[in-house]
Amino acid sequence: MVQPFLSIVIPAHNEEHRIPLSLQKIHQFLDQQPYLAEVLVVENGSTDRTLALTQEMAADWAALRVFHDDRRGKGLAVQRGMLEARGEYRFICDADLSMPIEQVNRFLPLSAGQTVDVAIGSREVRGAKRYNEPAYRHLVGRVFNFVVRLIALPGLQDSQCGFKCFRASVAEDVFRYQTMGGWSFDVEVLYIARLHGYKISEVPIDWYFDDGSRIRVAQDSLRMFLDLLTIRRNAWRGRYG
């Protein structure tokens, strides 16, 4: 089997209202690209028709692969998808497509001789644009990012954006050490990548706020802060290789 150039990994939990349209947009986009690609949907713990709908679409789209995982947590779904993927580059993509899918090419080395270890979408670096985000959400995000930079990832302006691209060998090295299944998995895998000597670059994107976000600002912010301390403890204990 020919190895795809790109794998798009989509974690999906109760996404029956959003994922069909998102997959249609991705399909239309990939049909116009010069490279071979696959799409992996990892459904975990849904109580709606997310799994059935994606399986129906996969029956008519050979490049779409659907996985069911009983483990709850976005991070665990991403981990499964990144390790199941076959692409030379593996791209994490939120089901709501808050970044237009056409911008995925910004993350890829489309010219001969280029290489990318890890490229992450950023809503903060020069050239990025945010649309429709409430001021309080932006403020909470910046406060959390300050703490992330202080404890785990100095220099990175936006570790929590849901769009990230890893070279295959980097993904297979990094994600096997991942321990977190919740929202903080982003910080953990980027911390591991840096620990293993991989270069991380931030890519400016257009990002559209989705008021259907499942993040609970107060509770999840506290949980994520405690996760940062766990990441440092795991590193001290040598859990990341």
C-alpha cells in the first residue's frame, strides 16, 4: 500500500451535528490536492450517532478510516489516531473546523528539501486572525498560556490551538509516551517533543470561535494547571524517555 503524504486525525465525541459537514469540506479539499491523503476519525464514548454517521461516510470514501475507542478523553482519541495513521505527516484537526481546512497546507513541507518536526497552529503569532471570540475567553486563554510558558513550554505563544502537525517518526516517538487523556495532552506532547530535541514552529492561522466549545473555563483551567505540575513531575521521574 502506498504511504499517504498526509494523515488528518479527528477526535470525535458527540459530534453528529458538526462532523458530517466538516468531513464533506475535507473531502472536497483533499480531492483538489496533488498529494495522497487519508482521514482518520477516532470516536470515543459518544452517545449520539457520531460513529454510525462516520461509518456510513467511510463506506463511500476509501480514504476515510473510522475507529471506535471506549476510552473517554480527547487526548486518548488523538493518541490512538496518531499511532494508527500511516501518513508521512500527521495532522490533528478539531471536528468543528474552527480553522478553514484549506490552511492545512501552511503546516506542510510542500517544497523539495523542506522538513518539519512539529508545526502548531497559533492564534497569537504575527499574521494570525481571530474571529468572534468573546473577550473573557481570550483573557482566560492568555492567562493559561502564561502559566504554560512559565512551567512547561517557554516561548510558545499558543499551545492549546487544536491544529497540530507532526512528522511521522516524531509522532511515533512522542505519542507513545503520552499519559494524559484530557485537555492538557497538547502541552504534554509538545513538552515531550522538546525534551526529545524536536523543533516546534508556530504557524499563523485564521481561527473562528465556536460557541459550542465543551471547555468549562473554571473547572478545566484548574485541572489543566494541576496537569502542568504532573508533566514536570513525570519528566523528573523519567517517564518521557
